[in-house]
Amino acid sequence: MVTRFQDLAEVCRVLEQTAKRNEKIEKLSDFLNKLDGSETQAVVLMIAGKVFSEADERVLEVSGATLWKILQKSRQRQTSLVARPLTILEVQRCFSEIAAVTGPRSRSRKESILESLLGQANSLEAEYIVRILHDEMRIGVVEGVMLNGIAEACEIPDELVRRALMMLGDLGEVARLAFAGGKEALEQVNISLFRPVRLMMAEMAHEISEVLSEHESGTAFEFKFDGARIQIHKKGQEIRIFSRRLTDVTESLPDLVETVQRTIQADEALIDGEVVAIASDMKPLPFQELMRRFRREREITRIAREIPLRLHLFDILYLNGRQLVDLSYDARWSLLSSICPQEILAERIVTNDLSEIQAFLTKAVTAGHEGLMAKALNSPYLLGARGKNWFKIKPSERLDLMIVAADWGYGRRSGWLSNYHLAVRDESTGDFLEVGKTFKGLTDDEFDWMTKRLQELKTSEDKYTVWVKPTTVVEVAYNEIQRSPHYKSGLALRFARIARIREDKRPEDADTITKMRAQFEKQFEHKGKISEALG
């Protein structure tokens, strides 16, 4: 059986117009059950807005501007008669062909393939092809909805499907296994070295007392590093390092590989940790500098000398053939400590004394780190889960900023203007300069109130964004200020969250670009700094 791409596009349109989660899952499940087995993996990825799976390192290298240019050209040429309907597998094959093109004139060859594909598509098909390629599906089928849809279609418990995804890190592969082998196939999925897994995450704690009340069995407090989360897979002399996004970054980090070879005393291990860039005075560098190491493909040896790294390990998931995720944190830490030297373990204390915890938090921040992690001693390692077994504790800076535009939400936030463009005031010109976006911090009632207010202030709009008169002040908590080439301000907030709506403040009360620049410089009181001239 061959499924037309139009059938997929029509289902996407229906899913986009379906507000209730359970109805989405039912419609999704019905469609998945109608597919041929060879189509399932591709369809699941496409509906999720992905061209390739997370573990697949192929890239299309087609810009958004190029996509829209080709789309407009195809619409001008399009006739109402299409000789032969597009199939799902044909669209997938075209995506693969585009990714495979390299060498001289690769850009024009990629555009030619894409132009041919869109030329065969009707207007609805073309819309969803472009949305998939541009990672802009916005039909409310978030990962959890897709997992529920797969589970319902295959009559497999939701939790088993979710667990398989955490182990495999690949939504398409989970779908393929579920439809091909059912429950039995997913039950066989376990940690396998050199196949990255979804890492455990933490909730934010606003008070230390909140942590102590949740962790009745006791709590370990570790430094929370301003670095990049990594997972290290080791088997004999072979070592692979994966990023938080499950990308293999081994080739960019030869110094880290050497550290692991020299220090980890285990034949087989999967270890969770963080890597931090350090300055010549051994202070941690801002996260933005670290990313220059992760993105590096050329001159790796030179950049490794200029931006050295320090490794901090804090958990272990697998050791010498034994899967450890169901053990307690305390037991896992003991095993990790037995194979690693103290200098590469995260600094930590185990206590419930508030004064000790506060002093340890101050020590972490003074050392240039973000704050603390608080981990329940009896907690298992819940792959890919976020919960109160782990908390983040970090002091945050705040700025009063203006909302100058907002994007329409999707999924649970559908119908609300809920992704806010934040701007700082330029006191020399009176302009407002964008410094980031956030959809975090507001309650449902506040989203509703803010949507009504911003629509009253609308100055222009397109399909996704409403630009507004800058009169709404919000107090924004953030983790760090970074340099940014994308904003006219030259600065961007990292991990911004609206702490409260400041109805008591006027636009002229908003914080200035001068203050934000001062806050940016203040960060280096406890952090290292690196020359901006580095390549």
C-alpha cells in the first residue's frame, strides 16, 4: 500500500485544528494504523516537524529564505492538474537526495531538487513540505502526543513507549519497532553503548526549604556548572561523547577524550557530566565561549589550546555490562567515585543544614558557577524525565523589559499570544532594542489576559507574530547575558522567564541598554574572559 503525501497533509491540517489532546491522539492513532510499515518512521518524523531523526547527522543546508523563494516560484508555475500524486516515500527520498548533495554547485543542485518536488505538489502539500523543512509544523503534536498516538495505535502501554524513546533517543526508530514488533520489541530496548540516551532533568526550586521538604530521604547538593551537558560512552579504548541534543561531538573534543582515557578506570561505562570552558586564571568562561568549541570543525588543536575545557562528572548509568538507572543516586555516586579521581567529580555536600547549604551556594557562585543541583539520595535515574528528585537552585538577575511583539502559541498554548519578544530601552534614541524571547513564567490566566491586552495594542501582524505598541513592562529573570549578532542591541538573554507583569511601571521605567551592558560586564566578576579576536 502506498500513501499519498496529500493524505498526510490533510491529517496535519485536521490535527492543527483539533484543540483537545485526546482527540488529537485518536486521530493520529487512526492515521498511523492505516500506513504501510515502510512509511511509519518517515510519517512520525514529518508530523513531529523533523526531516531526519535526532541521531541522524545529515543536514539539508537549505535556508528559510531559499525555501520561500522556491515556494513562490512553484506557486506561479503550478497548474490545477498534477500528473501523478506525490507519495510519502517520494517526499522522504527527495529530502535524502537534498542532504546528499555536496561539492561544487551544491546549492543550485539542492534548489533544483526542491523546486522539482514543490512543482509536483499541490498548494496544501507544498505548505506542509515547507513547514517540515523549516521546522515550523506548529500543529500541536508535541513529543508526548506522538508517543501517546504510537502507544494507542499499537496497543502498548504509554510508559513502555516513553522508556524506549529515552533509551533510543530516536522517535522514528521507536515507531518502527513498535509497529514492527509491538510490546515485545520495546521490552527488549535497553541502554546500548554508543547509542545516546535522553538524560535526566531537574525542576527549578525557588527556595532551599522547598527542596528539603520534598527530599525526606536526604539530599546531596552539587555545584551547578555553567557548561554543556554531555554523556560519555566508553568501551575499552573507544570513547564517544554526545551532546545534550544527542549529537556526536567527539571529534571536536580531543582533549576531553584524552582526559577520559587517562582517568576513567572502567572497561565499559556510560557517564553523565558537564564540560566547562576555562580561562587562563582557571575561572569558568561564559557558556557562549564554550559553544565555540562544540561547533568547531576546523583548527581544533588551536582552539583547544585557546579555550581549554574542564570535565565535571556527576552520574553513571551503565558500568561493565550492568544497567544502573534503577539504583539510587547514592549507590550510583558510590560506583562513579570508585572509577573516577576526585578532581573530575562534581564538588558536593550531603546536608540538610540551611546555613551550610547557603554557604555552599555562595561558594559555587563565587567560583563562577550557576548555583547548585539538589538530588534526592534515594532517587533512581529517570531517563528523559524532569521532576522533583532533582532541583536546580540558582540566584537569578532581573531586568524590567518591554514586550514589543508576541508569537501565537501552539499545542497547549494554542489561541494565546504566548511567546514574547523582549526589548530593552535605548535611552539615547528612545527606541526599544530586542534582547530575546520567552514563553515561560505566566499562568494560563495571565496568558489569556496578556493576549487580550496585546491585541488591543497591535500595530501589525503576520500569520505567526503580532507587533505591538511598546507599553507593557514585565520583570524578567534570566541566567546570563550573552553577546548576540542577531539583535541590534548586540546582547541576548539566556533562559529568560517572566517573573511578573509590572502594571505599575511605564515604558520610560523600563531598564536601559546601558544598564544591561553593565550587567553583562558584571558577570565577569566571577567568570573568566576571553579575547573577542579568537576565531
